[in-house]
Amino acid sequence: MRLVESGGGSVQAGGSLRLSCRVSGFTYITFCTGWFRHIEGKELEGVAIVDWDGITTYADSVKGRFTVPKDDASATLYLEMNSLKPEDSATYYCAASTVGRLSASRALGAGWYNYWGQGTQVTVSS
């Protein structure tokens, strides 16, 4: 399986960005996919997850601002980021888990994901 992110960049606080993740080499609709982010000096953080039934899980820090739509026809996952804050600046990674359905308490845990993209940088300036 291969995951390729795109859409990162720089934006001012309050602005919006959309990240895309193209999934190939697997049956896209049969697993859980989502977005994680890494800030230098901090642990990898689960941001937004969607499973094959469309059930979503969001980190408290992004609830109400981020959404994670997916297009099964094109095997593409998105991260729609609105009302961006400087603390959202990070490298964002798309990830996929093939271990089965994840409970809400596990969905944001990076250890459950076995396929990762290369990452894309998001910078939010104040």
C-alpha cells in the first residue's frame, strides 16, 4: 500500500487549507485512515480519523475546525482545516490501519497504523 500526501503550505492564522492523501495498492474501503501531525520536540499526535463506514474521530484540539472527508471512488482522503492557528503548524502525515475497526479510544493512537505517507508541512503564521 502507498499513501501520498499533498496540499501543505503556509497560511495566516484564521485561514484554511486542504490536505489530500491518495491511497493505492490496497482495497481502500476496507480499512481505517486518518491524519497525524508531528511538531518538533513533541510526540506524534492523532488529529482526525475516518473508518470504512465513515465514522470519524477527532482530537479535542481540532474539533469543530477540521473535518476528514474521503472519496472512495478515487481512493482519496482529505483533511479540511479551517480557522487555523499557529499551534496547528506541523508536519502532517496520512496513515492507514489494516488491523480492523478501532475503538474511539484507540483510533488516534499512532501505534495502530501500519502504513504511512511521507508527510507534508503546514505552517500557520500569526
